[in-house]
Amino acid sequence: MQNLKQLFLLVVCIAAATVSTKAQTDSTGLPGDNFSLQGALEMFKQSASIEEFEKKINTESNNVNNLDLDGNGEIDYVKVIDKADKDVHAFILQVAVSESENQDIAVIELEKTGDTTALLQIIGDDEMYGEQTIVEASDEGDEIESDNDGKGSGPSFNYNEASRIVVNVFFWPSVRFVYRPAYVPWVSPWRWGHYPGWWRPWRPFAWHVFHPRRLVYHRHFAVVRTHRVVVAHRVYTPFRASSTIVRTRTTVARNNYKVTRTRTRVTGPRGNTRVRTNTTIQKRGGRGDDDRRGRGRRG
């Protein structure tokens, strides 16, 4: 019996070590590793106002923000700025890197499509994530898709060819809030060196600590390639902020980040076919990792 207990503990330890190693090798080395786009959308979904949303993404226990772009050993404060045009909103998530420079982390793009319908996506900035990374709410979990012509930008994952169900976000409290007649577009009052009294920056967590904490948000959001919220993106584009400081500090990581995608058609035992996209991420030190996490759909 004692030997069985020892064997069980050994298996558990090996499994834990494997998970830890996998978490480390999944890191791209880019700043986007340290900000959860899925987590930001979950905080947006839970919030009753944009001010509350800004507080939630900067709360340590929510495990959304682990950024230290200025390299001072402390977490950066992410401010939110709403650029609105009628029923279109672009919520910019931005860090003040110095007194004169800001860096966009992502933008939440929202469009009203009917009296009680709305579309929403979050777009991770390509300087943070290596390429524009698009995430949206999903009733299918962490499913991943591709647009039919293979165009568009997206993350380094496997994409399903079939179209997905688009979630109507109109009834999220935050969405209802911004579509009230009296709503005034939120512009964060905080800037470099001036932050809310409740906020206390913490030391950033190592990748192998932060990564497992953010995975809980992946169950209800999907990484996609289709850019559905077109008008809001045009509203946002003129306001995009990029920092020379951040670009310089991340030059090596960005140069070492390379994505190659290959597609193969797989035929099942019953004659059903599906398209599988294998994605290779070239990372630091020339390593290549294959990611085949998406599931192909039957044709």
C-alpha cells in the first residue's frame, strides 16, 4: 500500500512538472503574454459602467493585467478611453509608458446592429501580440475559426473553417450602460504618475504563474480571424498610440516571433472531411512549436 501511495505521488509530480513546462514553452516572449484579452472581455461583461470596467482590469485578484511595459518592476495601470460615433464605440485600453508616450494594449470594438442586438470584439495590438489578435464571446467555448478566404489577421492557433455562432452582447450591463441616452463617452482621468487612490501596483508574476490563472477565462471566449466589427475599427484607427520605448524594448521578441500556417484536408473513417490548420510559432532561440488545438468541422 505504501508503494502505491509513493507511485501515485510520483505520477502527480510528473504531471505537474509537465504542465509547468508546457506553460513556459507556450510563452511568446511578447508583452501580450501578460495581458488576458479573454479576461478583459469577461470584466467588460461583468461591469455596470466603463469606470467599473477600468477598475476591474486593474485589480490584481482578477488576473487580467500583468504588464510592466516601462520595466520598473511594477504593474502598469491600464486606462480606458471611449472613442464613440453614434452607436459605434471603440474602447481603447492603453498604458502611459512615460510622460510623453502611451502604448495601446487592445481595443474593444462595439457596434449596435439592431434595437436589441450588438456585436463586440477585442483586438490585441500587433506590437503587443506579434499580430492583431481578435477575441470574441463564444457559446462554443475556446473554438477557433477562419474566414473562408484565409484573409485577415489573427493569433497563432488552429482555425475551424465553418462559420461560428455570433453572440449578441446587447444585454451585457456595460453595453446597456453605454447605449443609455445620457451616456457620456468615458475618458479615463488618470495619466503617467497620477493614479486612483485605491490602486496599489504589484510586482509582475512570472509567466508560469500568470498563465494558468488567465486560462479560466478561455471557456467563454474564442480567438478568431474574422474582423466583424468594421465601422468601430475605422473609428479607432486614427487614435492608435504606439510607444517608441516599448517598440525598442521588444525588438528582439518581435523579430523572433514568426507564424507559419499550413492546411491539410483530413478524411475520417466514414468519409467525412475536415480542414486542419497546423500552426508553427517560431519563438526565441529559433524554437518552433506546433499548435493544433482547434477542432476541424465535418464537411
